[in-house]
Amino acid sequence: MFFLKSKSRVNNLDNTLRNFLSFMLSNYQKYSDKLSSEYSKKERYNFIYNCALNTIDEYIANKRYQKKLSFTTKNITDLFKENFILRQFERNDISVDISPETSKIIDEFKYLKEELSNTDKNYIMKNVNDIIASTV
């Protein structure tokens, strides 16, 4: 019984990360535009990517993903917004025990470092959905 409960939390985490990635893909250009024009586009995308990873690390370390999916998605996006305002751009990797599938989803965030077309964004989200579907 405990295994099922734990698996449910992981799936909730994976779904939350999927939703967060969707939010980031939809809004990363907007956040890039908020950064100083003194930085190159590549540097700004790197800052946003690192901020997103910091947000994920902090979110997982605080185990905020144990609530309903709609709340957890709001929690992680609000946490990102806070970290962005605080300019948390340097990655502080927090060692956490996560599933291989969750790790693969987090790996998909690397595309935030690039300029993406809508087709690229759809492909990334398809990859994430495939990862999540493989765990069910």
C-alpha cells in the first residue's frame, strides 16, 4: 500500500513538472525580455534555465508536490516568479532522490536555453507526455 501512495506522489511530481515546463515554454521569452539588454539572448536564456532548475530543486527539496495537482502547479510557478525576481540565476544543485522518469523530464528543461519555434515546443511537450505515459 505504501508503494502505491509513493508512486502517486511521483506521478503528481512528474505532472507538476510537465505543467511547469509548459508554463516556462509559453513564457520564457517574456522573462527574457524582462532581463537587461546588456546580456545576450543566449545569456538570458541560460539565466532563465538555471532559475527554473533552482526552482525545481527547491520545490522537490521542500516536498511541495504532495498536494493537489492544480495547487502544486501554482506553487511551482509562483516559486519560479519569486526566484526570478530575486535573480536566483546561479544553479545550486540540491541532491534529491528522484525517479529516472522525473530526471528525464527535468532534462527536457535544457531546451529553455534555445530559441524555440512552436513546433519545437510541441515536440518537447510530446516527449514529456511520452515519459509520463511510460510510467503508468
